[in-house]
Amino acid sequence: MTDQHVAFVTGGSRGIGRATVVALASAGHPVAFCYSSDEAGARATQEAAEQAGGKVLAVCADVADVASVDGAFGEIESSFGPVTVLVNNAGIARDGLVARMNDEQWQTVIDTNLGGAFRTIRRATKAMMKARYGRIVNVSSASGQMGQAGQANYSAAKAGLLGFSKAVALESAARGITVNVIAPGYIGTEMVQAVPKEVLESKILPQIPLGRLGNVEEIARCVSFLAADDAGFITGACLDANGGQYMA
């Protein structure tokens, strides 16, 4: 078991976020997670993590809002102490072709998927620097590496996480803080599972050399590894978990 550190996972009410909360709780970390509106999903995450033996705190917060992020950290710090493991998983999609994309579709995705990571990292690194220890894991996407038609906003935000993470890794390495990225491919989340079966089988799976979707637990294990003490010599890296769909 890794040493216990207070962890904060954004976007933890379902999918990769929920699996990550459970995995970190199972590893012995006190874990807080935030959700924007899915109260039922948040309760399910908390119950699953508690069943895994973890100390868990659910916080309603919008990572696109500075005051909301500050409030979430204040609540976590009051309950568990300073956050020294941060996982930025919160993300939204507002798909559309660039020629028809409006400013709100563009800016909302950038503010949440990229701006949210900036706000949480800015807030978390103060305590991490004082502790001279930190683990930051940002969840990007293969779409940020390859591009995806109809998702220029999403691809831009997820690509931005790659450069942002490398810059923060350079800034914070001397204080014992590592900053890494995971770039999942097609994972069997609710959103992907909702794709019509014929589209999944004819267009998506043929892109994946391993011939299947990933599962959320596989991504959560990647997060747990990068968040562990044993990963202390890895920083500024991107771990691709995409079944071979994209090979950098």
C-alpha cells in the first residue's frame, strides 16, 4: 500500500472519475471528489468507495468557476487536510463542426476541460510546495493527440492539457511535485456505450488494434500508479491507454 495522501478527483460522479475514486480509496488515500449536478451519481460513487474501505467526501463544485473551486478546497482541507494528490478528470463535450460552432460551445468546453485543471492546480500547488510533495494527474484524451472531427473544442482543450502539464511539471519538479497525463482512447463509459451498436462495430472498434473498448478500471489503475509514491521519478509524461489506436 502506498503512503496515505489526501486525494481530490474532479468529475467523480461516474465513469473514469468514479473508478478512480474507488481505486484511490482502495489504496488507502482519504479521497474527496467533486461533481457538478449528478447527485445520484455522487452518492453511488461515495457508496462504492466506502465499500472499498475508504474515507470519502463528495463536494458539489463547478471547476469552471474560481469561487466554486476555492470553496471545494476549503471544504476538503477542513475535513481531510491539504490535498497532495490531484486528479483532473472533469470534462464536458459540446460537439459540432467548426463552421457551425458558436462561441458558447467553444468557450464552455475550454473553460471546463482546460481551465478547470488550471484552477485546481493553481489552488493545490500551494500546499504541495509547502509539503514538498505532490502528485498531479490530468486526464486528457486520444482526441487531443489525433484530433477528432466535430470536436475541435474538445480536442483543443485536451491537447492543451498536454502542454500545460509539461510546463507545470517543469515549474514544480524542484518541490517534489510530479505532473503527468493519461490519454485514454475509447473507454466503455455510458456515453460510448450509448453509441449505436452498428456504429460501434463498423467505425469505432476497427480503429482499435486490440479490438475492444477499454474499461474504466483500467484507466483508474493508470491513475493510481502515477499517483503513488513509487512513481516519483516520472513527470511530464503522457501515458497512452488506447488499445493501440494512437501510437506516439
